[in-house]
Amino acid sequence: MGLFDGWRRKRKREATVKLQEPKMSKSVESEVSEDIKESEQVDTVSLVAEYERLIQRKEILQVERGELTAKLDRGEIEADDFRKELMDRIQEAAEVSDKLRVTAAKLTSLGYRGVLH
């Protein structure tokens, strides 16, 4: 047989194996589902609180950036100081936005539909 005579060889077909999860009794299953629901509710409440806190912080940072720009326009702050403070605000805003995105994703994965921002 040659190298490309694979069609002549018989191939053995392997049987597919289907794995099944062990079955739980209904009482254990209901206890587990109740525990999961309670933990999800606690997680959802804390995540919603965190989400609202992050939204408020994001709005505060926007106001601070506006005030900082106004100070620069009025000459109350030098350009170097403005740049340093602005970069700090931008970096914090980026961290807040990233945390906000992660929190929103977690809430969405838990089935919370109140995240529309």
C-alpha cells in the first residue's frame, strides 16, 4: 500500500460516550436551588449598589474635570498643575468605567435587566 492509499484501509469507528450528571433527590435539589437563589439575590443587591456608586462617581469626575478646565481658563491654576490633575482624573475615570463595565456584565449574567447605561 502506498502513502495515499488511505481509502483502502479500514478505519475503526469509535463509539461516542455520553456522560450524564448524577441525579439528586428532589429535596436536595430544592435546597440547592433555594441556596443559589438567596446568594444571587444578595449578589444582585450588592452589585446594584456598587453600580449606582460607580455611576455617581463617574458623574462627579465629569463635574471635577469641568471645574478644573474653568480654573485653567480663569488663570487660577498653571498649565503643568492642570495637566497633572487632569491626568489623575482621566485615569480614575478610566478605572471607574472599567469597573462599571465589569459590574454591568455581572448583573447581566445574573439576569438583572435594570442596567441600561
